Amino acid sequence: MIRRDEESTHDQTGSRGGVILGSLSTRRKPIKELAPSGYLASVDEEKCKACGVCVAKCPFEAVSIEEEVAVIDPDGCMGCGVCPELCPEDAIELREDSARGIPLDLQALRDETRPNG
């Protein structure tokens, strides 16, 4: 799935994306290395129609179709939010995964960095 060009430690990340740490190569194209976002995609098998949109759009090739349902590879999923955003059946959602770090509260960070007044 994912080849890491260099080892790195994973850090806390944004709620719908990763933190750039180094470099990463996928089978599709080289991209910056991302730490997991603190989230993992989860498929509702009742809603999934195995249309393949998630498979085609996942930048980490972490989704496959098996037995007429989308399956998430937890080792490849970075919790980036692409698949739930594009799923036409709303069959995929991001769930917090404590093994992947604590997601940052991006809104709180934005509020802290805004000038007063």
C-alpha cells in the first residue's frame, strides 16, 4: 500500500487531514508524508452499494471492494476525509481512533490565532 521513504514519528493532526512530516510514495504518485489524522474511515455495510467511488478517489489506496462492500485498510487509511466526502450513499464516516493520536480542534486553533477586536 504505502512505502515510506524515511521513518518519522507521528504527531497530532488536523480533524480532516494529516500533518506533513517528510516524504511518502504511493503507487499513484509521490506526495508529502502525512501522519494519520486521529480518524479512521468506517463503512456502513447496509448503505454501501459498492460503487467504487471511494476506491477510485482514495489518495492512499486504502479502500477496496470485497464481497460487494467497501473495505478500509486501517494500515493505509490516513483519515483524510476524501472517501466520506465523495461517497454518494453517505456510507462512509470518519471516527476518532485513539491509536492514531488526538485530533486537533482546528476551530479552536483558528480562534486562538485571530487578532482581538
